[in-house]
Amino acid sequence: MNDGETSPETTGTSPETPATAPETPGTAAEASATAPRAAGTPSRAAEASPRAAEASPEPSGPADTPPPPPQAPAPSTAPPPEAPAPPPEAPAPPPEASAPPPEASIAPPAPETPLPPPAQRIAAGYAPTGPALDLGALLWEGRCLPEAQVRVPLAMLNRHGLVAGATGTGKTKTLQLIAEQLSAQGVPVFLADVKGDLSGISEPGAVNDRIRSRAAEVRQHWTPNGSPAEFYALGGQGHGVPLRATVTSFGPLLLSKVLELNQTQEQSLALIFHYADAKGLELIDLKDLRAVVAFLTSDEGGGELKGIGGLSAATAGVILRSLTAFEAQGMADFFGEPEFVTGEFLRTAGDGRGVVSVLELPAVQDRPRLFSTFLMWLLADLFHDLPEVGDLDRPKLVFFFDEAHLLFDDASKAFLESITQTVRLIRSKGVGVFFVTQTPKDVPGDVLGQLGNRIQHALRAFTPDDQKALKATVRTFPDSAYDLEEVLTGLGIGEAVVTVLSATGAPTPVAATRLRAPESLMGPADEAALDHAVRGSALYERYAQPVDRETAYEKLTAGQEERERERERAAARATRTGQTQPRSGAESGPGPGSGPGAGPAPEPSMLEQVVASGVFRSLARSVGTQLGREITRSLFGTARRRR
């Protein structure tokens, strides 16, 4: 045995040498044992080849020496005692090559492979040191490189962004992926759910083969997890806490957009709002606005606006007809009280996660102009209420504006200027805005220039217009190592071209990315569970029941009734004195006590009638209580909420 033991020492091999004994079966066993290592890690394969090269001359050495006969059995008897040694090593490679994944992850770690130089340069731009969102893994030359993770600095999300792509390319799931990660890091999120399939963000996802495959490809430790969520509905139409706004706070610019008024009619509507503010006529719902317009075109109020431009009967008729058609579509429920306080969107849950506010819009998806304009009101109201905070390590709120192209369709110049200014200024208040649409062409250039983060899903080029849109989209990206026209038309579902702002504020290189899978339910939540969650919310009791108090409609109606009663009293007095009731514009007979030579008493002037009317006294009381306070308007003409 001593001679058998000295052979490994003289050759400089390890105690594993019995596996490289001169016997051919031993060599084959070692080759099969080292094969998994060679497939898993190139460096271990390199070690195995010289060891195999050393093994081949060793058998001939002991075999050619003329040892004494007692030593001959040594090579044949030595392996049996040593034979148990290789089996412990044989099962060692499988655990090392494919260790069982932890229960929280369904993706085994992929082997490290060197990145091509262009991919290394791209990956270097997506390695922030602070808090970040994980989007996915880099795509290069048709291969997914999980070693190159695409990450977005959390502090840069208030620089706004764009999520674009053709229908069915995965934009909604991208929103869900970003929203749940923001929530996990304590950032509240607002989502507009147009199709009704984002409600599943509140429930853990269900694993399937597609999720397993995607998680393995991008090296994602996928764990089913839901986010704390509140559900809202415009005017209570749908599953959610009702969202309402007053007509006054909505303002003339946004309302003109909803009513599809032209520029002249928009200016006239602004004049009506100005008059209502000055006279203390509170415009809460649509019947208040209709009552004011009717009053300003009546005999009693027709002269009220002459000094500041006037209101033509034709323009007033267009506005009244638009309001009537708007109400006929069931839109009256969106305006009224209690008005929603947009600060509710900034809440966090008890465990520190940000609350995801989901606005359910399926009930009004056939009226896109309404909900897109309503979303803009929410953003404008946030702009008013939030203080300046400058740059933070994470946003106070990220606002996702779905179907954004509907907001800009047929928009007036003043409206577009207001959107641009709001997006530019709200960044310093800690709010990030992401517009979601099909192509960057849907967003005006001045607004697009404010969007620092871009996630572009696949585009189609089936028609000449599609090809033109594709070329325009490519021009909006910085220079890159990709052929973007080819890449954008070849992306699959859940893949996108990404460029964001780095922690230093510089644009990152363009990166084709295979996106991660959301960990929440990718689909709508159960309606019964959704209703239970809504009614169990603390906000439901606060906003569920509408309130109808005395506003412009009641005041003007009361004034009209007072004028009717005044006419009846005047007619009764005239009957008692033997006089007939004077007609409008006609001279009245001599009043009581007038002498025989006295002329007819003139009819009271319009000013005297207004002063004597009940509506004037009501307005005077309202103006007196407000002490001349005038409503301060925002960029959109919306009123700052009085709290």
C-alpha cells in the first residue's frame, strides 16, 4: 500500500488520483464526472483538461517498471479500497450546477457569461447605486443577457415619462410592473384603468409556465404579491369610491374641452365663470351653470355682461345645447359635492408601502374625452395643493395618464400651453407623470420634450402611415448601437426599448429590454371582492353620498319666484286703484296722488328691477359673506379649493 500511495505524490496529483488510475473505466468515470462542470463553468472545464492530460502518461509509468511480483497486485487491489472515494464526488456537481431554488423564487440563477463590449457599455448606464426599479434584462443580437439588468433610479421618476406601443404589446403590464415596485418602495401611485384589468394589482399573482419561463430568462426572483389599493369611479359609475368635482373647480378651459366648444365659445364660457365668481354664484353642478347662462340671456340679466364683452344669444344657445347633451349621456353625476380631495392619493399603508389608487373607467370608456379631461383636472388640483419640494430621493406620487392621445385631440392652443406648463412645473412638487399612448407622435412636441424616461413597446409598420410613425418614433430616441427601425418592429410581447435619465440626469444608452413579469394578478379582480374592498374603505363613507346645497340654481330660482310674486303684487295694487297692469316697456298710468297735470309714471329701470329683486338680495348676502373674495384660478382656469 505504501508503494501504491507514493504514486500520486510523485506525480503531484491530488488524492483524487485513484479516479485516474491506469484502468480505462476509471478514466471514463472521471470524464463523465467532470462533464457537468465543463458545461456549467468554462474555468472548471479548463482545469479538467490539463488534469486529464496528466492522467494519460501516469498509467504507463507504473505499468512499464519492473516491480517485484508482490507489487503487481497493488494496482489491482488498490482501487477497491479507494473506489468509494469517487462516488461522493460524483453527486457533488449536480447540486453545484442546479441547486434547488428557494421557495420565494421560481428562477434558478443563470451562469455568468462575459458580455459583448457594446452590451457592456449599455449595461453600465443602468447600474444605479441608490434605490431603483428593476425593469428586466438586456436584449442583444437576439439573446437575453440576464447579467445585464436594466434598472431605473427611483429619484428620476419625477422627470416624467412615456410608455408607448401598439395595441397588445404589453403596455398595461408594464404599468402594473412599475406600479407594484413603486408601492413596495413607499411611493403612492395613481393608475387610470381604462379596460378594467388593473384591479388585480391588489391580489397576489398566479404562477404559470409563461411566468416561470420569463422569470428564468431575466433572472427574476418572482414571488406572488399584491399591493395595497384603493378603487375609485367617476361619479360612482362602476366599482369604486365616487370621484366628483364641482363645476367651479373644473374651470372653463377643461369644461370647454369636454363640451367640444370652439375658441370663441370657450372665451364666452370663461366670461360666464367670471361673472358667477364676482356675484357669488357657486357653480357646483351642471344645473347651476345652466341657470347662470339662462339668466344672462334673459330680460333681467341680459345687460349684465355688456360692459365686459357681452354674451350673444347664439353662443349661449350652443353652450346650453352642449350642456343638455352632456347631461343626457349621464355625465351630470361627475359634477357635484362632496368634491374629492386629491391629497387622498398621497397616502401610504400601515406597513409603509404606497397606496395604489386605481380609477376604474370601463363604465365610461366610450366617453374618452370626459375621463381624459377629468384626469387632467386631478393633476391640476394636485399642482395647486402640493408645496414646492425640489428634488427628492423618491417621488411623492407617480401619476399614470392612460390613453393620453385623447387628451390632446382637437385641443386648443391655450389648453396645450396649460398642459405643458403643468407638466413642467409639477416636477418640483415631487410628482411624476407618465403618459401612456400608442406612439410618441400622439404627444405634442412641447410636452414630449418634458418626458425624460421612455419605454417604447413594439410598433407595427403595416401601412404607409405606420411606417411614417415608426420613422418619427426612431428620431425621438438618442443615437444607439441598435437598428431601431428593425428592433421596434421585431419586439415581442413584454419587450421594449428603454432610455431613462441616470442618477446624474444624463440620458442612458438605448437598451432593448425583456421586461419582468408583474408579481400581482395580471387580470381583473373578482367583482364581489372588489365591491367588498370598496365598501370597506374609510373613504367610502366620506364620498359615497352626494350633497345638494343652496347654490346658483337655487338662488336664481328663488329670485325668479320673487320677481313673479312682485309682479302679482303690482298687478293687485293696480287693480285696487283702478289701473291696468303696465306691459313691459309701456308707460304706466298716473300713480296715486298724482295731480291732473302729472304725466305717466315711468317704468322702473332694469337696474332698479334687479336691485329690488330677490336674487339681487341673495347675491348681496353671498358677496357680503365672502367679503369680496374672488376665486383664484390655476393654469387651467380651475378654482383653488377652499378648505
